[in-house]
Amino acid sequence: MNVRVFSSEQEATAACAAHIATELRTKPEMVLGLPTGRSPLNVYRELVLLHARGELDLSRATSFNLDEFLGLPPDDSSSFRAYMERHFFQYVNLAPERIHFLDGSAPEAESECSRYDAAVVEAGGLDVVMLGIGPNGHIAFNEPGDALVAPCHRALLSRETRQGLAALFGDDASRVPLAALTMGMAALMQARQVLLLAFGASKAAAVTAMMHGPVSPQCPASFLQLHRDVQLWLDGAAASGLQQR
């Protein structure tokens, strides 16, 4: 793992966005795996600024978002699809037909997951996937458990995860759906490069467990120890456990 520690989240996200822009210039047809939540928000803002300055071209790129709430249609204001429109898609030149998303309102969750996995394979897999990490070590919505699931699947969300998503639902965690559709560990581990973002003291324990703990389904992010190219983008607070070691 290539660890980068910055003095602030803003510096980290600006550097991560610049890295993505460089990767896109190298491979304009890049397939991107994109997350939602708070951690990537400033990266999207920086990418929008780069695009406005003519330094980011997504016209030939393809995107796959990592997850979506079960039961929410794409046009629901609390859906991850709506989040991406608000913060990123409407400001850049990703072609609409190259934007891929799980449909949380699909009548058959298993069929929708199989469709999505097949679309990722047809696109050639993910070139670069950006990830956040939950305080419990989850990546995408692969939550801690006795075992992890390789393909795209329906995931029950932990109380901790739902509390962390309350801001999308008027700061009311009880309104956060109990389940989501998520890309599984196989697509994440097969990505050619992983960019993982973590900011704040609440992420320090998870970052330390990810890097130095045992590879265990109790900390899904720990499986990234087995990946060939992981870039960590951290602020000092999230890296505090690493620095103590």
C-alpha cells in the first residue's frame, strides 16, 4: 500500500483528483468505480474544477457506481444516483450512456445484481476504483461478517453505517434504508488500482486495522492488503494510528 498523509483533507482530495486526471490522460477510455458518501465529496468538487479549467476530459470514460439503497428509485432525492447528479455528473462530460448505476427499485434484486456484474465484466473490469472506508472497516457496502460476498449482492446495513448516512435523510438515521445493493469484493479486488480515502479521527482505527490487522472478513478493507496497487489518501487524524506504530 502506498500511503500518502496530508496536512488537511482539502490537500488530500486535491492531490487525489489530480492523480485521477493524470490517469485519465494516460488512458482516456478508463473505467472508473465511483463511491458516494462524505469522503469523496471534495474529490468530486476538485474534479469539477479541473474539468472547468479544461484539465479533465471524461468524454471517453465509463463509470460504475459502487452501490445504491434498496427500494429507492433513481429519481429519489436521497438516492446515491441523485447524489452523483448533484455533486458530479451534471458538471462534467461523462456521456450519459457510459454512466452505470444499480437500480435500487428493481423488482428482483438478485437479477439486478447479476446484470450489474455482467456489465462490469463487459466493460473490461474497473481500471481505477475510489473507495471510502467505514469506521467498522466496510468498503462499498461490504459490511463486516463471518464471510464476505464476492459478487454484487443485497447487503444489510449496520446501525453504524446507517447512522453515518443520516445526513442524506434529514439527519434521521431511522429513515436510512435497512439494505442496499452493492458491488461485491470480487470487482473491487480485481480493479487495477484502488484509491482509498479516509479523513478524521473516527477513521483512524479502521485505517490501522486495514493496514496492520489480520486479513479478516471482520474488517473487509483488510483484504486490500492482498491487492497489487492500493493508494491511500489520508489526513493526519486518519493516519494517527499508523504514525503511533
